Amino acid sequence: MNQKILIIEDNDQNMYLITFLLRSQGFDVIQAKDGPSGIEIAKEIKPALILLDIQLPGMDGYNVAKILREDSELRSINIVAVTSYAMLGDREHAFEAGCSGYIEKPINPETFIEQISEFLPGSISEGG
């Protein structure tokens, strides 16, 4: 059973690295380059997890997270902000928007899977 993970990320290098890491662990990866398409894909596939860049063109990740949280069919899906935003208050802003987790870029390929695994359905720490 391959869990589907939706990545909403506009940077090709970041998308490539995250996709590579996830697929190497057997995850089914779906990609979106912007917020509106990410929201539509999430509604269609109902992924196990959403990895969301905050600095997106047009609609930022905060708004994407808020819209996803307003959808009754999607609100239970964990959203992890994966972002280069690392200023004071950015983490809190992501949580206020509805994110379940926060990972700063550049990501560490050695620990990334472990970092996101706690947000996947069925993980030991799920629900906490």
C-alpha cells in the first residue's frame, strides 16, 4: 500500500529532491506547482499527507492551508509547511493557518523522511 503524498512546491530543485526522497521510500508522489492546482489535486486524490511550500506564486501557502482546512473532506489531512521562511513568527503563522508541522529549507536528506513520517496516518505519534 503506497501512501500518496501531495507536494505543493514551485521550485523545480526542491520538488525534484523531495520527490526523489519520497519515491525512494516507496511513496506515491503527486506534484503541484501552485496553490490553486494543489487545492484541486488534494480534493481529487485526498492524499495521506500534504507538503506545502509557503512562498508560492499568486496564492501563498498560508492561504492554501486555510482553504484546505475549510474543506470538511480534507481538514483531517496533515499539512507540513516545508519552507525557507525562518523569521521569528513564521512557524507560528504556519500553525495558525492550519499546518500540522514545519520543516525549514534547505531540507536535510538524511532526516527528511523521519521528520515527515510522524505526520503520516498510522504513525505512532499521530494525533498528538
